[in-house]
Amino acid sequence: MNEHSHNHEDMSRSRFFVVTVLNVLITIAEFIGGVFSGSLSLISDAFHNLGDSLSIVISYVASRISLRNQDESNTYGYKRAQIITAFLNSIALVIICVILIVEAVRRFSHPEPIDGPLMLTVAVIGLLANAVSALLLNAGAKHNLNMKATYLHIMSDALSSVAIIVGGILIQIFHWNWVDPLVTILVAGYIAYESWPIIRQTNRILMEGAPKLDYEQIKSDLLEIDGVYNVHHVHAWLIDEHNIVFSAHVNLHDMKISEAEPIYREIEALLHQNYGICHVTIQAEANRGKDEDIIYDQGEDI
């Protein structure tokens, strides 16, 4: 790692720390403000900020775990640590959102008094803190995917704060207490909507779902390699959102192993360059399976 990259990483870590501290302070302020003002929307946003704070901390820990090399216990390494963390965090957020929406619906029929000025004050403080966090992460978000994801979370927090501020103003001017549960439903719905794609993607990875690849095109490309005359029994899966593992049975003309090795290297290079596949396992065969399809569907083997 060069000096510029090292300095940039140190800066990223320090900014992450400041943003985490700000999120924790916002969470405490909004939760206390929500309890004393009677504002459910503040409490819902406090849980959102708590989720973001935990995400930053847990994601950092998971990212450190994922850097471990593969060993006898985990021959593919520990990259799934971040996937499991993202999955569990998103599930927790959706559960919290459902609870808040149920409580908000109850408050429509049983409205409770709300301290509009306190609700408004806390929401403004939250918005200012989110603005500072966004400014701290803005530059790094252009170079670091992890910071970019956190930056997007902070921007969603800022939008939530704006919605609560609008609600607080309406409650203060028109005494429309029903605005608070309405804002709660909107904020909770938005958070759940934001979390659902993460749940789907991480679940797909954990269930060994296949990446979106054009398998027929892969077969066509491999058949262009001299010596290859069929490809079948293909499997592909994701270790995490970036690393694709691929295995295939490849029919080659009868030859020595030393003659087949250059073909292996050509196959690996093609799959890596054209399809972003990082790990390739090839089983060479002469005639076995030469008439089988690319995806094995005989129901006898994975």
C-alpha cells in the first residue's frame, strides 16, 4: 500500500469514528426527545440511527474478520462474515419497522398529546448532525465503497429528519397530532423499502444462488478455445457480492495433462476478464458427458 493510500485509509477510519459518535449522540437525543415529547416518529428515527450506528460498527468488525486468510475451517475464507452481518441487520430493521407501523396505526385511533416544539428542536439537531456526517463522508464516498454505503445511509437519515421537521411544524401550527403517526409510517416504510433489496441479495448469496451470468455465452466463448469441444455440468455461486466461484466439466480432445494446462490457463483468463469470475475449477474429460447440457439437470447430483 502506498503512502497516499495509507493516509487516505487513516482518514477514512477517523471519519468513520466521528460519524459513528455523531450517530450515537443523535440516537440518544432522538430517543429521549421522542419519549418526553410523545413523538413516535422521533423514536422511529432514533431506531433508524441506532441501526446505522450498529451497521457501521458491526460492518467494520465483519470487514476485519473477512480479511482473514482461508484455513482448514473455512477453505473459502471469511468473506461471508459481512454478508451475514448485512442480512441480520436488515432483518432487524424490518422487524423494528413493522412494530413501529403497528404502534402508529394504533395511535391514529388513540391519539396522544405531542410536545411540538421539543419534537421540532430535536429533529433540527438531528438534521444538523446528519449534515455534518454527510460532509465528512462526501469526499471518501467517491473512492471507498464502504464509505459510499454509509454516506447513502446518512442521507436517508437526513431525509427522515426533514420529514419529522415538517411534521413538527404542522403539529405546532395546526395541532394536527395525527401527522406524527403518519410520518412514522412513512419513515418506517421507507426504511423497510431500503432494507428489502439487501435482504434479498444477501439471502441469495447465503442460499448459494447463482450469479447473473450468460451461461450460454460462456459456453460459446469457451468453445472458441482450441481443444475444447463441449462444456457441461456448470455450477456458479457467490462467496460475497464481489467474488464469483465457477466450476465446470470441459470435454477436451485426448491429450497429455501437460498439454491441457495451457488450456486451463486460457479458460481461467477468459472467465476472469469477461465475467469477473475469481475462482475457477475445471474437470477435464474426453468423452464422458459430451452430450450433456451446460446446466446439469439429471436430479442425481448437485
